[in-house]
Amino acid sequence: MSNTRHPHPNGEPRASQSDGRPGRNFNVVVLRQDGPGRPSYWERHIVEYEQDMNCISVLQKIAANARTADGRKVAPVAWDCNCLEEVCGACTMVINGRVRQACTALVDRLLQDNPEQIELRPMRKFPVIRDLMVDRSRMFNTLKKLKAWVPVDSYLDMGPGPRQSQENQQMAYVLSKCMSCGCCLEACPQYLKIELERKEGETEEEFHARERELHDRAFIGAMGIAAVDLFNTNPVGRMTATERLDALVAEGGIQICGNAQNCVKVCPKEIPLTTSIARAGRAATVHMLKRWFDR
Amino acid sequence: MARHRVIVVGGGLAGLAATMKLAELGVDIDLFSLTPVKRSHSCCAQGGINSVNSLTRQLGDAEWKHFDDTVYGGDFLAHQPPVKEMTEWAPRIIDLMDRLGVTFNRTPEGFRDQRRFGGTLFARTSFAGATTGQQLLYALDEQVRRWEVTAHVKKYECFDYLGPILDENGVCRGSIAQDMVSMEIRAFPADALIIASGGCGLIYGRSTMSMACTGSAVSRTFQAGARYGNGEFIQVHPTAIPGADKLRLMSESARGEGGRVWVPRKPQDPRPPQDIPEQDRYYFLEERYPKYGNLVPRDIATREIFNVCTKEGLSVENDRLCVYLDVSHLPRQLLDRKLAGILEIYEKFQGVDPRATAMKIFPAVHYSMGGLWCDYERTAEGGLNIGSPRNQQTNIPGIFAIGECDYHYHGANRLGANSLVACIFSGLITAPGAAALVQNLNGRAAAELPSTLYDRETQRHLARYKELLARPHDGENPYLIHRRLGDVMTKAATVVRHNDELDWACEQVQDLEDRARRASLSDTGNWTNQNVIFTRALVDMFPLAKTILKGARLRDECRGAHYKPEFVFPEIHATDPVQRRLEAEAWCDRFVENNRRWLKSTVASWSAEDREPLITYEDVDTSLIPPRPRLYGMVGGDIIEQVWRERGVREEAAV
Ligand SMILES: Cc1cc2nc3c(=O)[nH]c(=O)nc-3n(C[C@H](O)[C@H](O)[C@H](O)COP(=O)(O)OP(=O)(O)OC[C@H]3O[C@@H](n4cnc5c(N)ncnc54)[C@H](O)[C@@H]3O)c2cc1C
Ligand code: SF4
Ligand code: SF4
Ligand code: FES
């Protein structure tokens, strides 16, 4: 980390006690960044302990207080959240070195593991917008590239969808809980950050088109592979499986996966990503062979 | 000729359904949302979505009964034609969502499985585990992404809608929005504007809702002249987990699958719940409502829980109000297959496994039945004329309202699993109406209008933004004002309402508004400034807060979620049959008289000069199902129902 303003943690004042017992204060260090391309720096805050806190309520307290541990008035830390119950995927960040959702990161639990302090930093695989907020639009571009939808004819009334076994439903349900949180991508050694700057004179449209093109060539990640698996097992999605398989084996496809299995360990929705990767891998191999024979 | 465009504000179920259908009809859409649409609040919905289905049909169910349950559940305050049409569409909506890939739970034979929900005796609720809203939202999100790829839809995610743009005739010509990253404020020309911005739970501080549910988009449209209906009807859900930052919902599906609500008969019995034997438990809902049991409608369950804790002093804990919601008697395999999503939430936040130990829950603010007033076009048969631009259109020409932020469908109380269907329905039917409106515009498309109108509005909003940034630094903290607002609203305008408390709350809220309008920002930068977005949303909470309070203050009766003890009809206490009948007759007379006075929608419009809502009342279309006492087979209520039935027979004979 060449561009940190303070080496971390430095000699700023600390909360006297941080064993997480009621009435005590604890330390929170945040890796901040004022905007894209700006240097990042650590900042220490002292937060008053309350019962039932999670990292969102910690950040709310920091926002309400807006002062660092050494009493400097600072702008509140920027972060993303919405549902506060680990279902929207907005609040992903790296907490004490582990990528996870801030809303389910309970303070009591964190202080048990490390009574010294709680450390918050933004995900490393996505461009920082500000502080703990990152731009994850690449994930949504991946879903476009993979045609991750059921291609119905129309929204008119055509009766129910196909009947499905309980087993099939259970499998699909697990996969379709993916909330695009990005944990699996953050943990993956093969998933590399893409950050580009808007060129002078470039319109917003041109910039996004250029970005989209880069995203389309880069690794789709475990979440993308699982999406192909989901839609290619859907009875209607299966009818256009070839299109998704083409994308799966194209540049940035499944061949990049080194099978490190980090992804499955961090997925908060416990999606069996490595099973999906194996299944999709087999489908991809068959698809390649078929393409080769069809030539 | 320039192509017509429609703006949709909100990418929850309602906004996405409208967007997808409009795209299919060949209209281009600009879609705005505070968050990436996939992260919209609809993903929190847990329990399911209602419709009549082949199984319930064979037990005697029909669309008319779903319609009847909905208007009865809503204490007859909903206009009936939209509700009737919705319940008729509901089975087709579930079919459509099924085709779009929603992973609904299945029976062993491969059909969609259904569970029972509150306020009905039929198992009408389709579900995908206990994360149905998430699954429905994702299916629509995927379809809209498909239209994004073909350039029919342009998404503006992380944009804050600041208000509509009206021309000199008061017709909507677009909207203003701010990019929440770059903070740029821009005008977006459009020929119609659909508001689908969801609920306003954050006015109450903590609720079961998401952080984006501030009501800001609705308030800004209201302040621009749109009317607001039935503001005082706020649903308090009976079962939520008390928490410091949010009151997380424990879905009605827990009771739908057999969960039971109880308290120890001995106040604050210190034994762990699993050690308290059956005879020492008080299943108060089952005892008082043997017919519906734990599945009485929400307003009733909430009041009973509230009363058992406050009046009867039977709260499970000493220093905190809560009761038990127990699923520990149900087979683990069923719990894991059907309720895992919500049980995991309890386990994650409380550190206790609800499969083994009863959960501790208490009511929490959950849903707004009220919302932007909007119109409909009725057919002779009492349904809606689909394709009419009047459907869901507000009183401002060109502005529509759909989803939780409109005032239709639920009357004075919403039944569980009826919101998701109302959201998708209102989105789907608004598309052809809005398409007809923009395609038959006589006059120029917004894109061809001179830029002066748009420049003027942009400047006005820019000035407001600059004023916020330039405020002196020594003012009050907006986050603390928000907390106080939440406390006041929760105290005065939730389960039990008293006029003196409402008067007190009106004063408090006025004071807080004055303070919020002077509050200072701790961030005055011009990049991703969340402080600005929050403070502006806070300031815009006050018009809605005042509308809720004033509507509640003026409505001197009990109806659905609005409950004033002062106006409760006395229960029938007499044991002598003649006396009982007399009391029941008097009860019914009073019921008729009260409906004459109060069976009316509250309609508010905003007075910018006084910074107060002006309240008027509107008759409710109850032409299809006449109002009747809403007792849900309560013990002791049978005589009233009997007298009421006999009156009906006499009236029919007279006709
Ligand atoms: C915990 C919970 C569980 C529930 N479970 C069920 C259930 O099982 N069954 C059921 O029928 N109902 C349920 N409900 C109710 C139901 O989920 C909601 O009523 C419904 O999802 C609302 O959908 P919507 O499309 O109207 O709005 P939302 O999903 O709330 O979406 C609102 C959209 O508007 C956008 N927006 C808001 N303000 C602005 C602004 N200023 N500028 C730009 N965009 C803006 C937001 O970003 C978002 O995209 C539940 C509710 C809660 C809280
Ligand atoms: S298994 Fe593949 S996708 Fe998962 S972390 Fe490893 S390389 Fe990444
Ligand atoms: S697969 Fe899991 S970790 Fe990856 S984005 Fe989806 S929910 Fe998050
Ligand atoms: S806020 Fe939605 S996942 Fe944390």
C-alpha cells in the first residue's frame, strides 16, 4: 500500500477499553479514499459500545459523530447499504481482513475475535468510488454478456411454466439466491481489478461502451459461472443453452478459473459454487467438442 | 418525429414490471433508482404472493373470494373495482412469474406449492422458500436487463429523483434527478412519469423496511401538487425482531406453516420457553379467534400482542416488550425447506436457533396502505378498463403511481402476500395506459420542447442543493433529528392512537421540521455526498409525516390499522339473550352510522404557503361488496354477525 497517508495503525489516541462490554468504547479503523484515483489513507474512530450493534450501526455512529479519534472534524465515511438483513448485497466490504456484508457483521462477535479494533476497508477488486463504496457495474455487465435470463416469447398469458421436480427447484433456488454481492470475486485469485478513467472529450456513453468492452473480455468469475449453470438448467433457459455456453468458453470464460475454491468459502448465501463450476466445466467441454466436430 | 419516452422512478417489483411491459409495447424507458435495481427493497419480501389456484378452487375458492377477503381485510376502505381486477389477474401473474423462472416451491408431483397466510381460510400463497420477494425481483430484473441490452431501457442507478417538471398547463414533461456519485443535477424530458418508489417506513426511524424507503420521491411529487390518499393507514406488522438499527421481519409465513404465538401464563416466567409445559402457555390468538387462530389479519394480531404485553402485563421479558413466536414444534425438514431464509435471519442476528427455541418478537412498522392518490376507469361489470390512461394516473396529467406508493388495493389494512401481487399488477396494467397516453399525445414530444422549461427547473434544484452545502457548520445534526422524528411518530401514530398524543406529535413534528430545515451538513463536498442525499430526504419526510398525523388526528373512529380506543364499539357483555340481542342491534346501528360518517378515503393536498396538508374526503366505491362488521369470528361476536345477517335478509326482502 504505497499511497496510504498514515501507516496503519499509527499512534493516534486509542479507546481506553475495547473489550466490547457495555458502556465501553472501541476502535474502528477505516481505509478511506476521497474519490477515484485519489490516495487512500487510514483513519481511526472511537465508537461508543451499544448492545446488538453491527458494522452498519458503527458507520451510522461515525456519520453522526463525524470526528476522528484525535478530535478532527471529518466528512462522514461513505458506504453502501439497503436491506440491513443480508439479502440485497449492497454492503459488501472487507472487515478484519474478510470480505463479507457489513449488516451481518456483529460487533460483539468481531470484538471477541479481535478486542483491539475493527478494521473496515473497501473491496479490492472493484474501483473505489469513495471510501467503502465501490463500483460493481462489471458484475451486471457480466450478466448481460451471459444472457442470464429466461428468454420468454412475451409477457402475455400463456399458462404456467413447465412442471418441475422438487429436487430441481431446490437446486435452482439455491443458485438463484445470488445477490450479486461480489464476495466470491473479491476472494478469487483469478479475478483482477479493472479500473479505467474517462478520457478527455469522451462522452459518458462512449466511456461506458469502452468499459463494457473491457468487462466483456475479462473473467466472469464464480458468480457468472453459477448464473450460466442456473439458466442452462431452467427448462426454458435450456433451449438457448448454446448461446450461454458460447459466452462461457469465450475470452474471460471458465477456462480462467484455476479451481482455487476460495469463492465457495466466502459466499454468504452458501451457494455451492465449486459444484456449479464443475458442472459448467463439463458442459463447456462437451460444447467445445461439439463445436469442433461441427466445423 | 422524436420517439416518446417514459420515466420510471423506482426499480422494485412495480417499477420493473411496468418497465418490462412498456418495453414490450415498444416504448423507450429511462429507469431511475437510488440503488442498483437488483438491490431494491422488494428483495426483502419473504412470505409469498397470493392468488386463487387450482387446489383452492376445488375447496370452493374463487377470484371473488380473494376479492372479498381483501376488501374485508381492508375494512372496506379500498375502491372495489381495482381490487376485483387485481384478484382476477393474480393467477395469471403467478403463471407469468413462473415462466420467467421464479423458483417457486414445488409439490412432489411438480406443481407449485402453496401455503396459508393471514386473513383467509385458503392456502393461496405461492412462495419461493422464505425469500419470495427476492426471487420475484430477480426475475423482473433479468427481463429488464434483456431490454437494456437492446437499448429500449436506459438505467440511471444511484440517481435521486428530485421532482417532476410541469409545463404551464400543469402537465408533466419530465423530471429532475441528481447523480449520487458525481452530484450532477440534470433534467430528463419525458412524456409520462411513473412513480414506483415504494414505502416510507423511515419516517418512523426504525421499521422492517430498507434504508431507501424514505418516501422522498412521493413527497416531492406530493409537494409538486399530486394528492395523497389514506396517509394515516400505516401497517404495523405483528412479528418482528427488535433491533438497534432495524426491526427485522419474521414473516407471516412462520405462522402460515404452523407457527404459534404465545406468552407464559405466569408473568415473566423465568423458565426457558421449551421447559414451559403446554398448560402454562397462553395461546391468546387461538383462544380469542378460534376460527382464524394465529392467522387473523395483521392489525388484529398486532393489537392483541400489544395488549397482552401492555394491558395484561404478560410480556416475556421484564424490561422489554415481546412475545414468543414458536416454530420449534414443527419438523426440521419442513422448516429448512420452506422457512430457512427467515430462520437464518433470526439465527444470524440473535444467535439463537429458532428450530429449537421459541423466537422473541414484537410488532414493527411495516407497510403504508396510503400513497399517492390515483384514478381508475371502471367497466360496467365493476372491473377496470385495461389500457385506459386513467388507471393509476395521479391528478397531475402524465404522472402515474404504482406499487406500495399508490393508495389502492389494501384499504385500511393490507393482507399478507397481497402487496407483491398488487405491485406487479399495477405495474403491468399501467404500461398499456401510459403507452396509450404517450402515443396519442396531441402536441409535441417532450424531447422537442424548448430547453427553457428544463433549464429553469434544473436551476431551481441546483439552488436548493447549493443552499444545503452552504449552510453554517454549527447547526444541528440531521441524523439526530431523524432519530427524534422516528421516536415521535412511533409513539403517536402506530398501534394505538390518542388525540392528545397526536396533537402533541403535530407540534413536535413542526418543531423538528423547522430544525431540519436549518440542520448543518458535516460533508460539504461535491462528490458522492451521502450527507446531502440524506438531509434532503429528511426534510422531505415532514410533508408525509404531517399528512399521516393530521389524517389520524381527524379520523375519529377505528378502522383497520387506525385504532383509537376512545371510539371502540363496546363488546356485547350481556348474558341474557334478549339483552344480548338489544346490544347487538345497537352495535349494528352504530356501525351503520359510523360508516356514513367515516367510510371515506382521506385525500390530502399540500399547501406550500402554510406547509400543511389540506384534508378532504372522498367516497369509496363499495358497489360490489357491501360493507359488513369485521369480526373474524371473534369469541362473543357471533350475535352481532347474526343480527347483521338478519338485517340483510330483511333488506333484500324489502327490495
Ligand atoms: C421485510 C418485508 C417483508 C415483506 N414480505 C412481503 C410478502 O411476503 N408478501 C407481500 O405481498 N408483501 C411483502 N412485503 C411488502 C412488499 O415487499 C413491498 O410492499 C413491495 O416490495 C414494494 O415494492 P415497490 O416496487 O412498490 O417498491 P420497492 O421495492 O420499495 O422499490 C422502490 C424503488 O424506488 C426507488 N426510489 C425510491 N426513492 C427514490 C428516489 N428519490 N429517487 C430514485 N429512486 C427512488 C428505490 O431505489 C427502489 O428501486 C414485505 C415488506 C417488508 C418490509
Ligand atoms: S474456484 Fe475459480 S472462481 Fe472460485 S476462487 Fe478459484 S479461481 Fe476463482
Ligand atoms: S455467488 Fe455468492 S458470493 Fe458470489 S456474488 Fe453471488 S451471493 Fe455473492
Ligand atoms: S444492507 Fe443489504 S446485504 Fe447488507
